[in-house]
Amino acid sequence: MKFKNCFCDLSYISFFRRGPLILRLVLVCAVAAYFPLAALPLYAPLGTASGALGIALRSRLFPHNADMGGMETIYEEHDGGVFAQNASYKTEGEGEASALAAGGVLEPEEFSVSTPLIFFAHTLERGDMIGNLAIKYGLNEGTLISLNGIRNTRAIQAGRALKIPNQDGVMHKVAKGETLESIAKQYNVKPEPLVSANELFGEKINAGTTVFVPGAKMNEAALQEINGDLFIRPIRGRFTSAYGWRRSPITGARSFHRGIDLAAPTGTPIGAGMAGRVTSVGYSPVFGNYVIISHHSNYRTLYAHMSSVRTRTGAYVSTGQTVGYVGNTGQSTGPHLHFEVYKNGVTVNPLQLMH
Ligand SMILES: [Zn+2]
């Protein structure tokens, strides 16, 4: 666009038309190389070939010049053939721009090789899952997990802002004696993108600092652990009632079922859903004999209707350790385990947290 203003006076055209052919050819190539628009009026007398030569020269000199806005329309009006290549270049440029505007990832290889690490925020909404977000943003799940230091993908909470990077990779804490080359080798990637992504122009890294390793993938075992199910099923019982609103089997009234029911014969051992500390053991008219265990990340589990309890308040239990036996105590219509999971004091659907 800006070239229009610079060359509104077209008197230079007549000068070109009078000189020796070879000189004109050289000059038009030079003008086309720097100012393709200004060279446009010169193409006709010298032939399309010189114009094409000039454009080819220019594209060699400025292979990544993205400032081509508005030019391709004019080119097409004058000579579609010569500028076809430029037009397609422009189309690619638009693709990149829209991908960026949409918060997407730069697709062309030349960009993915050495792009500084930038990211924007995604505030987690209820129901957001790392796996789905990774698909949405065209990233590996491990990238989001690593960059955000997520220790359990099932324990991510709505309202938390996640960093969404512009490229795949993992965070790496630099150990003593490690170099960019050794880190790159560890992850089977090239060292150069490490420099640009972390803007390490001195190429010196200190132990203890964290660097982003572009293109690196998270260790599969670590990923499985982080993605692993938070709770195990306390018993291998028959699933008889879901979490949520239902008609009460006792009163017939609509009520909210705060846990899940798993039916099993009386005396079936009940295992702790996850390691933790027993914070409550007791009897209530509703739950019968019950046990409450506190876990990490503000989780608590409740086991109700036990025939008998096999733990005590304050005891530390491991995952799957027997804490009691299936029974029919309290408000119960048959031997089963009523299992509740609390997160920050609020019940959540246990099925979303276990196998
Ligand atoms: Zn129940």
C-alpha cells in the first residue's frame, strides 16, 4: 500500500523506456526487487520476463517479507501469471494470521523450529478436561500438564488459569552438569530450538533453573501416573445407584444421592479408595457404621452401612487397605457400600475419579 504514495509521479517510466535494453533490464530488476509496485508500469515495455525476474530476485532477497498487504489484488489485475506465486504466498500468510488470531499454533515448519515460547491463559471451566483442552489447542496433553505443573489431571479445578503455550514441549529442571546439548539429547530433540524458545542467547544455563524443551514429550510413565485414576473402587460390587438426584428407595421422595452404591455380600472387605488418614469412625441412623478418610488435595471419602469397622480414628491407611466390611446398617435396603467423595467439603461424583 505504502508504495502507491511514493511513486504517484510516474515520470520515471519514460526515462526507463529510452535507455539501452540491457540497462533497462538491470534497472527494472533492481526496482522490482525493492519496489515491485513501482516496477509494475515498466513491465509492459520490457516484457513479462523481466518483471518475473525482478520478482524472483525480490523473493530471494526478502523470502520472509510478510509486508505484502494489499499488493496481490493489484498484481492480479495487471498480470495474474507472473504474480501467481506471490498470491499463494499471501494466502499462506493469511492462514498464519488467522491461526494466531484464533489462538492457534503456527503450522509451517519454519516457525515451529525456532519460536520463542509464548503462551496465553485459559481459565478452567467446570467440566474442562486436560485431554480435551489439548485437542482444542492442538497440543500434546503432556505439554499442558508439564507447563502447568499439574500433578493430577482429575484434580484440576474450575477457575484456575492454565498456561496454553504456542508450541509443544515440556519443562525441564536443569541438573548440575547439564548442557543444552545434553538436555536436547535426553528428549531426542535438536538443541537450537531450546535456545530460541528460552531466549538463551548466551547459551549458558544454570543448574536449578527450568527450561522449556520444545518438541519434547513427557515421559509416558509420568504421564500415566498424573493421568491415573485418583481412587480405586473400594469393593468389586455391583453398581446399584448413581450419584445425583433420584427417588429415595426408603421414603420415595426425590432426594440427592451424594454418593454411589455398590452392592456386595455382607462381610465383603472394603478397601480405602486412596491412601489417607482416618478422621472419623462412628455410627449414625442414616449411614450406620461409617468411616471417613481424609486424603491429599482436600479430598475425603466416606464409607457407609458397614457391618463392622476395621480401623480407628487417626489411623493412616494405604490405598486398598481394609477399613471395614459391607453391611446393611443404618438406612439401607440390603447389604451394600454407600461411597461418597468430598472435594473441599463438597460431594463430587466418585465415578469421575476412579476406574
Ligand atoms: Zn447410597
